[in-house]
Amino acid sequence: MWNSITITKDQIENEHIQKIINGKNSALIIKKILKKEDCEKIIKKISSLNIERDSKKFNHIGPFLMNYTTKKEKYFENAEKANEIFKKIFLNTDNPVSKIKTTIEKFFPNYEISEIKENQKKYAMCTIRRHENGKSIPLHKDNVSYEGIEYDISKINTQLSCILHLQQTEKGGNLSIYNKQWNRELEKYREIEFGYNPKIKENTSVDTIESQLGDLVIINPNFLHEVKKIEGKSDRITLGMFFGIEEKSKKIFSWA
């Protein structure tokens, strides 16, 4: 059955994450890894700082590597700036990036979480995304091994996507994950702007997850997924980061 697994941070076991990697389940939801007050502190800090969005097109804090597939130098330049901004945003809060890394490490007791650099330059530690009323995210996948081949991070065995919900919407903005793993044949359905033609999700099982404040959602991003239209005055604000699992070295790397 294509559905999500819900656990607490005290119930973490390797078998849970393996079910996500292998496509047995749609997502792994870890309840309230960040307290409500820390989520609110982060949102207030973002509002109080004069932060320039990463691009005119997207309301993001921090670069998203997939938007820089052919602009490697610019990605690392923006990542350095963003990492300094994140230090200010997370000051005097329970650092969410550290919490997510610690959580992932618990799933892989025989692995080590390592910082990866490229030409001595650091990747972005995360991306914070704000989606407003009427916005949605089209059907897509995230696959750095295919789309990020210019980057060292692409040389991994498995990719995981982590989404931490910092602010809930009044209605909508839910994450839908389809039981359909991307393959190269689907590239003929790719849209010019972003994502894939919705017809490729027809007759496919779907699991839709309602966002909850402080919850961490972990998915295998090679399965097609989308975010439904947001309704109401409250924006959908999430913190996202990826993890790469390297089996030979038993190391785990993170980036955004």
C-alpha cells in the first residue's frame, strides 16, 4: 500500500528509511522535531532581516542547486552568502539544520555525516521557501545524479529529500507523492518552464500529506511529487535540504 510512515524521533530505525529508499512507502514523517516556538522565532527573524531572495522568479532564501546546473561558480558564490544569512536566522534557536542532520544520522548508525566541499567551497546548508496564496509546485522529481552532473555531489548512490514545515497554510499546500519513479523515458513529457506534463501521473497511486508545524517529511525525491495550490492568508514556509548516501565510503553528505 502506497502510504506514509509516521513516527516520533524516539522511534527511529533503519528499516523506516529503507522503505522510503526502496519505494515501499511514500514518505517518512517525524513528528515535531522542531518546537512551535522555534519555528515562530525563525519566521520572525526572517521578517526582521532585510533578506534578498535568491532569484526574482523564486521566493527562496538560499540557492537551489537544480537552478544552477550550468552556473556552478554562481551557485557557490550565492551559497556562501546564504550560509552567513542562515547563521543569523538560526541564532538563539534550536538549529533546524543540525537537528535534521542528527536525525538522519540516527537512521544510519554505521555511516558518518561529513561536510562536502568542492574546490574548498561549501554547498548551501539549506533552502527556505515561501509559497503564497495561489501558488503551487508542479509535478517534478529531484535527481542530482542526472541533473547535477557538473557537481561532485552527483556521485552518490541514493538521494533523500527532507522538508521541515516552519509555517502551515490555512488550506492547501499539501505534498502529493506518486508511486511512479522517474526514468529517462519521462523526459519527453518535460515542460519548458519546470516539471512534467500532469498526464504522466494518471492511473498512479498517490499519497497526499498535510503539512504540520515542526514536522520533518523525508521522501525519495526520484518519485514524482508536487505541492497543491495554497489557499488563505498564511504562506507555506518550509526548510529543505538533501542528503546523499555514499555506500562505499559509508558517508552521508548534505546540500540544498
